[in-house]
Amino acid sequence: MSTITLGGTGLRIEKNGFGCLPIQRVSVQQAVYLLHKALDGGINYFDSARNYTDSEEKVGRAFRGMRDKVVLATKSHALTGAELKKHLEESLRCLGTDYIDVYQFHNPPFCPRPGGEDGLYDAALEAQREGKIRFISLTNHRLGVAREAVESGLYATLQFPYSYLRGEQEQELVEQCLAAGMGFIAMKGMAGGLLRDGRVAAAWMGEQPGVVPIWGVQKEEELDQFLSCVPDTPPLTDGDRAVIARDRAELTGEFCRSCGYCMPCPAGIQINQCARMGLMLRRMREEDYLTEYWQQEMKKIEGCLHCNQCSAKCPYGLDTPRLLEDNYKTYWTYFEK
Ligand code: SF4
Ligand code: SF4
């Protein structure tokens, strides 16, 4: 069995969790079907967020009357204590529960602390005393904030991007987290859609002790790939290791993770897609990206103001305008073929 204890929380969960962002994009019926299939397959950790439109409502609909069978995590993007309390009440109502197991500050630009002027941590503590949340946690895309959260000793879990493309810094963060007795929840285990085989990604995660990946699921075939590693994760085969080595060779270094934290762009450029267009063309179906729509979107790069707002906000330190230019050039070469 691949049941593990989530950090120091004492929560026993299946190692592979379910990321509830993509179920926004499917019907209620399809979302409920996927959530039930995941639960029947052994997954019991479900991670949503207040700003994933109707995701919490769909989770609430799926697990009505089954609260004791699932561990529910959600997030608030509030920046003040008052806003957080409002978000929490909405989340409880949508999820159809009177408590949330893991309540996470959703990618705050700083590490909330007790007594902070923002009032976030104090509001979470109050909710914890009232029994509305069990554990206070944090998600982030910024290494600095994530490290501060681990060192603060204030958080039960950290959620951070982590996949088999991870670098040394992310690996160190995992180790610091586990040493501090915190749970590590891995988001973007498929590197924002760049990795293609969910079974290989899940099998690799199986070899990372203490790490709980939350797999974003929109289609049943994606879910089936992850469920093939539940409850027992098969060991990586030589073929799997070759896939990982090939992906690492192709994708290591400066590439856009599609997180979108550099947006909005004053020139209206869809940076999180356009800055990795070359990769999408190589790794996905070309015809999906050579459309009239994407040609218009790529043309917007010509209007880049070089204001560098994007690179200043990029948590991966990318030179975003240069990346856009490179992808622009690559894109049009596809029409010369
Ligand atoms: S540098 Fe260009 S792409 Fe980046 S935010 Fe400014 S206008 Fe947008
Ligand atoms: S350029 Fe950086 S911040 Fe913007 S989407 Fe890509 S990885 Fe995220």
C-alpha cells in the first residue's frame, strides 16, 4: 500500500492526491464521475482552491455524505484576515462541510506570520480554534517565500512545483521540509503539461519519500494513468528511466513553467503559453498550435514594450522577453516547412 502520513499532521492519505484545478473545465457530471472514480481507485486527498471557480462546489457535490472518506484541502488567495474569513466561509459552504483538513494560503507574495499587519495568520489561527480548519499550510511558487515558510515552523505542509525535471534547489527544499516534519505537496508534477506520461511521472514520484503529488485531472485517461500507480506504485522500468532522461535533456534549464505569475502583460501577450510555444510544438500536436488563433497571439509579441515587468515577477528568474523572442522566431519557422 502507498498510504503515507502527511508530514506531522497525522493524516493518513494515499500518496497520490487529486488536484482539483482542471475539473473547472468539465461538466458537473463529468467532474463528479472523475472524483468518484479517483476515490474508488484509492485516492483520498483532494486539493482545491477558492479561486478555481466552481471546483469546490463540484468536490462538495461529489463527496456529500462521504466526509469521513476524504481528506479535503483548499486554498485562499486572500491578502487580509477579513478576506480570508470570507473565503473560508464560502469554501465551507461550497465543499458542504464544517471543517477543512488542510487550509492553505494560496501563493502569497510573503510568508504570513502571527501578528502580521495583513492579519492572515491570525485569522487562520482563529478559524483553527473554532474547528473550521485543522492544519494551516501554504502554497508558493517563490523559493524565497517557501524556504521562509519551512524555517518559520508555522506551517503543517508546503505545496510547491516539483516534478522529475526538478533542480537542486527544489530537491533541497523537499529535504528541508521533511527534516522539519512538514508535509511536501507537489504541484505541477507534469511540469505544466510538458510531460506526457502520467504513469512514468507517478512511478518517479513513488521513489520520492514523503512527497505527495496532486495530479491535475481533466480526462479519464489521465486519471487512469495515475490510478495505475495506486495503491502500489510499480518500480520504474529501464524504459521509464530512458523517458525521464530524454525529457530532462530536452527540458532542463530555462523554460517557461506556465505558472502565469508574470501576467497580466500590458501588451496583452499570453506569456505563459507564448514563452514556451516551441516546446509545445515539439511535444504536442503541432496542428493545435498553428491555428489562426495562435498566430494572432504570437503576433502580439511584436508589440512587447520591453518593460521587463514579466521577468521581474518570474519566480524562476527567466529572461521572459528574450524567451518570447526566441519562441516567436521558432514559431514562424514551422510555416516555412
Ligand atoms: S516585457 Fe513585454 S512581455 Fe514582458 S510584461 Fe512587458 S510588454 Fe509584456
Ligand atoms: S515566464 Fe516565468 S512567471 Fe511567466 S509563466 Fe513562465 S515561468 Fe511563469
